[in-house]
Amino acid sequence: MTDSAALEAALKERFSGEAFETDAAKYAVDGVAPKLVARPSTQEEVAAVLALANEHNAAVIPWGGGTQMGLGMPPARYDLALDLQGLDRVIEYEPADLTVTVEAGIELDDLQHVLGEHGQWLPLSAPRGPHVTIGGLLATNLSGPERYRHGTARDLLIGITFALPSGELVKSGGRVVKNVAGYDMGKLQIGALGTLGVITQATFKVAPLPARTEFCWVHAPLTALMSITSQVARSLLAVDALGLTNNAEGADWSLRVRFSGGSAAVERSLRDFAQYAPSSGRETSVSFDHPSGDHVPSLFGARVLARASVVPTTVASICQAFDAEGAKVIAYPTAGIVYGAWEADGISAGVLRELRGRCLGSGLGALVLERAPVEMKHEVGVWGEPREDFDLMRRLKAELDPKGVLNPGRYLGGI
């Protein structure tokens, strides 16, 4: 049992009054609100808060911009919200070296603004909209269509610091390396939902902003667009993002293509790409004057949001399965990622289980509920069944968080 009064007294003895938030209700997760909220302003304070929480056996949920708190099972217990928005500084930035070190609470949009002043950017987008923090992006392994050329956060990350319930700050990658149990603990934090540690800092490699960016939309049947996508993937066109969407009206789908790079390369790619659409032998509509924007239409206000991860050769069939069940669909075809979004009454738990089975049947597939009502989370399960290698994650959890105070019950396998 957690003695909340004793924990609150210990926190107030260690920190000033500004380190606490009085309105704990706004930090509720799946209807469960914490008893206390701590708002540290340095990574050392994060470590100190975790040590006190661990000492008092208090369950902690890290909180950044709050945009992705729907991911995960409802918490088994929840005593303390750890608000990281005070860790919002750029620690070190070397434009000449194309590297930047930031605190976990900085919002991606703010970081892009800083980098943009030097003609650079971090080649990641946040399809959840504004207020996505770097820590939240890493903890959920969030990525957008830029992964076509630049990869995911895992590929861009070169160093990370995270805090453990022991009160220890662990650095991995960059100039200081301290791995635990022989594993690259920095990379294991990506997508772990804060269950193995709380990310406090990250160092990335950044890229120059392209001299020119253009957008193209192709409207055609899904099979034709998949053929075009395959041709683009084998080409040398200056393409850095691809996204598929279904349309509200008509049978056609849309392929959104973003070209970027030097002006001459983009101009040549635009000209050459126009030849790909008719080459499929299907009737298509190509537009180069669609209003510019970094994202395909957003799904992320929907009450039910599922993400399928499958081998790229099965993307078309998964897209069709989602579409047949009335989903609004966005897919990153070369990465094997398909999102489906519904209103809560537009999809049943049984159908979601069937769709998960179809993803599993595709080979190396999975389906995760990124957002759903609590009842549906319990009926379907957010993560699906653990894989055979899950025992490794369980052992790491037991070693790093033996009392189970970090995000208890919310991650894969209920850890």
C-alpha cells in the first residue's frame, strides 16, 4: 500500500511548492486520476522524485504533452503523475556537427523552430498534432511519413539519458555509455511507454532543410497505387514521404507523395513521377497543386484508433480489410504501417479481434489499439499476446523496476 500523505510530505520537504500541481484530475488516465502531481524542472529532480516514489511504493505515470496518454491499458494503480513539461530546454546544439541535445519535455514543434533558424530540422513529424514532446515521441515510438527516407526516431537517436526508480540517471550513447545487463538500454526505452525508465534527455542527428519541397496527390484504385509505390521505392526520385488514404466518396484511394531536395532534383523528380501513374495501366488522377502540408489527413481525433504493423507486401490487404469495416485509413506502405480510425460505435470488439487475427496471419504482424474506450481495451487488449521474446522484457522490468512503480499494468503483458 502507498502512504500518499507520507509521500506528499517527503516531496514537499525535497521540493518547493512550485513543483506541485493542485489539479490532479486533469492528469487522469482512462478515468483513473492520481493523488499527487510532481513537476520537476531538471533531470536530477526527476530522478529524486522517482527515488521517493519507489521508497513509498507509489505508482508513477510520466506525462509530457498529454497527446498520447490513450495508448496503453488502464493503469493497475496510479499515485503520482510525473509532469515533465518543465524539462523543455535545448541543452547543446552544434549546427556544424548536425547534432542537438534536448530535454524530454520540449515540444517537437518548438525544437523544429530552433533548428529551422539554422536551416536544419529533425526529420520526424508528430501525427498527433501540436504539443507532442520529445520524451513522448520516443516513449511511444511515434513516427510519420518521413520514415520513408529518414527512418524512425530509433534511427536518428544517438544518445539518451533516463532516470530509474532507484534514483539513478543512466546515460547511453553519445559521449557516455552505461548499459545495463549487457543491453543497449537507450534503444530499449524507445516504444517502452516509460515502463523501463523515464526519459530525461535525448541527442539526435539532424538534417539540413531541403532547398525545395513539393507535394503530389495521385487518386486511383488501391492496387494501382501500390504498384506506383513499388516503382517509386525502386527509383532514384527525390521522394522523402509517402502516405496512402482512403476517400470518403468513391472507390479510389489517394497516394500523397512529398518531394524534397535540391531544386533541380525536385523538378526532375516531379517530371519523371508524372510518368509513373499511367504506367500502372489504370485510370488515375494526378495533382501537383494540392495545398502544401506536412501530413496526410489526421485520424487522431477518433475515439478508436488501431495501428497495424505488417510486412509491406500485405499492406494492401490490410488496408482493404480496414476499409471494409468503415475505417478512415492512413498507411505508410513501404514501412508496413496501417492506421484505422473509427468512432466508438463504428467498430465492435469482435471485429477488432478479427482484424488482429488477420494481421497476425500475415506473418510478422501485430495490431495495437492506440486509442479506445476502457471497456474495449479490456475486451480486445491494447497490445495483443506477447511474443516469445517477451520474457526478456519481463526480466529487464524486474531488474530495473523491481517494485513495479513505473506505469504499472499499462504495457505489454501487464507489466
